[in-house]
Amino acid sequence: MKKIFKTMTLSAATAVFSLTLVGQSFAAAPSFTDLDKVAAKDKIMALQQSGIVSGITPELFAPQAAMSEAQGVQLLVNAFKLNLDLVKFVKEPKATDYFVKATNDAWYANALITAAVNNVELPKDLDPNATLTREQFTHQLIHAMETYGKLPLINPVVADIKDNDQINVEYSGSIQRAINYGVIKLSADGKMNPKAEITRADAAEEIFNAIEYLKAHQAPAAPTEALTATEGVKLITETLGLVDTDIQIKIDPNSKMTRESFTNLLVTTLQSSGKLPMIKVVPVDIKDNDQIDILNTGAIQTAIAIGAVQLNSDGKFDPKAEITRADATEIATNVVDYLKSHQVHSDPGAAITATEGVRLITETLGLVGSDINIKIDPNSKMTRESFTNLLVQTLQSSGKLPMIKVVPVDIKDNDQIDILHSGSIQTAIALKIVKLNPDGTFNPKADITRVDATEIANNAVAAVKALPNNK
């Protein structure tokens, strides 16, 4: 399998602000109508509601159909939430870079690339259109489950599989562990039927069982282990409340973090996200400053100035020393303490940024900690149009706003409104969340101030409370 060089990319200053709301978007997916006689019906429906499985049509799951290799890969990618968000390629990736039998413009191409880049154990001669056997899919699932669930090594109690002689010796260990994890069960006569094609229903049931096992057996990271870049990013974004915010910093996701690289990442994240106010830094004398990358010097001096890190008693920073989870957590917590005592209060009459708009909406609507799948540049100034659209989409995606019939009104400057936003604005007018000016215009491109945005958000809360189902 070819390897393509990749680096982690955290994007916030130049990329999009992405929120992902837990729950359904505006309309729930229709239930599958062909599962009545399927024992795993409830499990399949739960996976559908989580967005992990989909049908061959919106209403049909085709439970007894054979699972293709491409479908199996897509299922693993969905189940373990694998993506390319933190990867930057030196050239555009192609499915054929990894699997010669793939087709680059096929529906499965992105799933194959994602799985390969995330090191899912797949055969080099994978044929996307071939069907998977029970042993093949189970082996792939267990490998992915143990890798991304960070499961500890176990010595499985060896089950007596009556048709063990038919199992590929390379898969036997995975299958024994699958039995121990409760991912699969042997048939009533003690057989695995390894060479039988796995059905879509059976594959979905294995996925459900794997996810449930992981929920109950999460392995906590050792506080004294050196952090990887991926773990460092997660720690920083979770501690600072920046989950799903992207910061454009290139870093190898699997590299071990040092005191220098973690501190630089932390301070850069603070600055790019707008959480750190402008401060005047008086540089201190760092005895081992010659060991610090010159590009990281400013971030480390800033971290010292705000009390996030301290020099050793001998005046050294030890920039190249690996940083443990415990130490990294302490530094991130120090930053949170600093931010609490040095909050930035924006001018209520100034135009708000997208980051401020998102925060205002989620706080006013009581959605703090929720994620909404709406992409927006975090540093852009919000207009009356973009704020209203974001507010209405958030209401709809969060399930707070039911389906309503909107009678469009005549907006005199409707030609200035992005056609993708017109529905949201008409909805906001219908619910009296916003009003037109006396001359019938909306002024969609005008910057929106914090005062006006707050008023509109409060109107939204009142409108939701007034809906029949919320009285």
C-alpha cells in the first residue's frame, strides 16, 4: 500500500467554523420498512439514527443483501468517525493510490482514501465490488475497534469453534477476540461460518456490538505518558471549549509533543481563536533559549507572561523534553484560569464576528456544548443576513423549531439577499424574530452589532416559547 505524506492541520484563523449538533437536523430520516423480520432491527435503527448506516434507498435497508468490500469500508469509516480533517496532502489523494482495483470517481473513493490514511487494516488487493465474508469483515472490524478504541491487549478465553479449520489462520485471533468482546456469537451448533458472505444486517449488528463494547470499556490515557499531537490537540480544544474549531497549524498527528511544541500549539490556538487579548510581553531570560526554535520563542514568552508555564529553578525551559498528559493538563488549566480573570468584553455597538455570533446564539438558546453542522469563517464580520441565517439554521438543526408554513412577504431589497439565505430570513420574519424597516427593506449586507444580535436572539427564544408545542 502506498504511503502519502500527511500532516495534521488545525484550521481556525483561515478555515471554517464548524459546529456539529448532536441530534437530527430539520427532518428525521424515514424508518426502514424492511426490517420487521430482522432480529437486529433495533440495533440497525439505532445506527441509522446515528448516521452510521444508510439504506439502498431512504426506506429500504436490504438486510439480507451481501455486504460489498466498499460498503464494509464505508461502515468502518462511519462507525469510528474517521476523516481527513487533520490531514494535509502534498498532492490530491486518489483511491487508486492505495487500492489499484478502485475507481477514483466512484461513490466509495473518499471512504477508501480515509480508511487507508487512518491505517485501517485492509488487503492491498481490495476489490470494492467483491462481497465480504464473515471472517474478512470481522477481522477488519476488530482491528479498527482495537486501534481506535485504544483497547488494552487481552488474552481471550479460547472458544471452541466447530468449523475452526475453515477459518483463515490470519483471522483466527481477531475472531476469538470478537467472541470475547461480544461482537459476534457462534451459531447454535457452535459454528462461525467464516466463508459465508456477510449480510448487511449481520455487519450492522457487529458494528453496533463493537460500539457498545467500546462505550463500556474506554481505556483512560496514562497521565505520565508523553502526549501525541492528536492527543494534545484534543486536550487543548476540549479544555478551552474550542471543540470543532479549526486552527491552521501543520503538525504530524502521531508525533510526540514536547514542552515547546505543546506550548506553541496552545498559545497559537488561543491567539487564532480570539480568546487571548493583546498583551505586552516583557521577555524573560531563558537559560536554554538556544534550544528553542526561533519561530516558537514568542509563544513561549507569552505563555510565561500569562503564567501558563514556569521556568525551572535554574532558569531553563527544557523545550525538547516530552510533555506528559498531567503536565499538559496543568498548563492548559493555567490558561483557563488566566482567561477567566482577563476576559475580553467587546463593544456592544461594534459589529460582531462569526465566533461571537455563534457564542451568542448557543448561549441564548441554551445550546452550549452542542455542535451544529454549519460552516462559517470564524473571523468574518456578521451581517444581518448571515446572523439571521445562522440563528434560524441553528433553531432547525437543534430541533427547537418545528416545520412551519411560511407565507413569503415582499422584501424590497430581496435582490441583495443570497438565495440560500432567503428561506431563513422569511422564516425569521414570519416568527417576528426580525422585522423589516419602515420602507420594507431588510438591509441584509449591513454589519450586525452585539446589541441588535442580542435582541434578535432574544426574539427567537420568545418565538420558540410561543409555538403551540412549547406552551
